[in-house]
Amino acid sequence: MEVGLFFGSFNPIHTGHMIIASLVKETTNVDEVWFVVSPQNPFKKNNNLLHEFDRLDMVNAAIGDDYHFRSSDIEFHMPRPSYTVDTLTLLQEKYPDKKFHLIIGEDNLASFPKWKNHEKILEHFGLIVYPRPHSRPSDLVNSENVKMIEAPEVDISATLIRKLIKEGKSIKYLVPDAVAALIKSKGHFQ
């Protein structure tokens, strides 16, 4: 089974994430997309980050009963900060019957060579890359282990969503309805 791994803080998960996951499933050989909720990105400060279990709950709400999608809390049980290569290695050990691929935005492709053990990721897992606005060119687009997909350049900002919530404004259509309901019921980002 082929699995696309979509890493993120998902703070909150939004319709842009769901569109990309759906297009990866529909336009590649991936059978499932797993949303890997990251407790702490090594390149980002930990400001305004909801507790990891709250973010996992939002991902599960977004997935609902779509059997092509799964959530993963594997990084919750790893040393922090966790690095993608370590998570990929652990997932491969835990699920030897699955072939994993890393899903990233084109904006991350130019900086991908700075990632820990990026050569190993590229060689053993490969990349599925979706378009992102304002992406810098990268020679990696020519790699046989990089699959570029066609997708709209969805530029929904979790920062904007949190700002709207704080201001008491609607986030309708920016997040799945189940996520909006969960955010409201829990009082997240107030």
C-alpha cells in the first residue's frame, strides 16, 4: 500500500490541507494520505500552538469517515524537536508493508536540501510536491524521486483563521464544518 504523509502543525487544519490531500489521493498512486500532526516544527517558534491533542482532534474531525485519510500522532512519542527523516524511519519500521512518500509544498522544495538527511528522504521515500504561491525555483523538480502534482495554489493561512476567530468573525469555508464546530465548542484560539 502506498501512503502519502502530510506533515503539519494543523493549527488549525483547513480546507487548503483537505484539497491538497484529496488531489494527492486522486492524481498519484497513493492509496491513503496520513496527516502527521507535528508537536513542534524545528524551523518554527512554538507561538500560538494549540496542544497537540487538540490539533489531532481537529484533524480527526476534518477527516470524518473518509477512509482514504488517517491521522497520525507518531511524533507525540518521539524526542523533540522531531525531524522528518526520523519519523519516516520509525513509520517504515512500524509499517514495513507500506511504501511511504512525503508530501510537501513547492515553497519547501528550494530549502529541502537543508533538511536533516534530505538525501535519504529523497532516495528512500520520494517527494510529492504541490504548487505554492511565491515558490523559489529548485533543481529538485527534475529528480526522478520528485512527483509534481497539479493543484490550485490554495493560500489559506492558519494565522488568518486564528485572527478571525479572535475577532469573533466567521471562518466558514476556510475550515471544514466539523472543525469549525469543534473550535467553537472548545473555545480554541479565543
